[in-house]
Amino acid sequence: MLSTNDDSITIFECCFIQNPLTMGLIKCNQSKEQNVQYVLGLGRIIHALNPLLIYIDQKDISYTFDKAISERPKEWSEGFINYYTNQGFGQA
């Protein structure tokens, strides 16, 4: 069990939802249920830390994604597209 006896703050940036979804769904083509159960399991593990989840709800995903593509090197988008289309989920 995780616990902390001080006032420290631990930040799990991308680790709670984004990374499990990317690895489970995209890379391994696991089912939605498998991914949900995995994330819920993570929640149970870190519950003692009294976590605060901050989720940024993107209203216009296309705009946000296009903005990221325009701001980053071309290799980023090429790698992203390759990662998502040539593995588990993309191949299926």
C-alpha cells in the first residue's frame, strides 16, 4: 500500500489514464473493459495518497491536435501516426 506521512505531493502526469490507454488499447489492442479495470486498479493502489485527478476536457480535439502538429517537428507527427496505425489497434 502506498502512503505518505509528510506534506509531499506526487504528480503522476499522463500515468493514470493516457499511458494505460495508449499501451492497452493502441499498442496491445486490449478491450475497453480490460483498460477500465486496469485504471480502476491503479486508482485502488494510489487511493491512500488521497489523489486529485485533473482532467482537461478538450472541446475541439481536431484544433488541439492540429495545433500540436504545427508546433512540433514533423518527426513527432510521423512517429505518432506510425505508432497508432501500425500496432495492435491500428492493425486490427
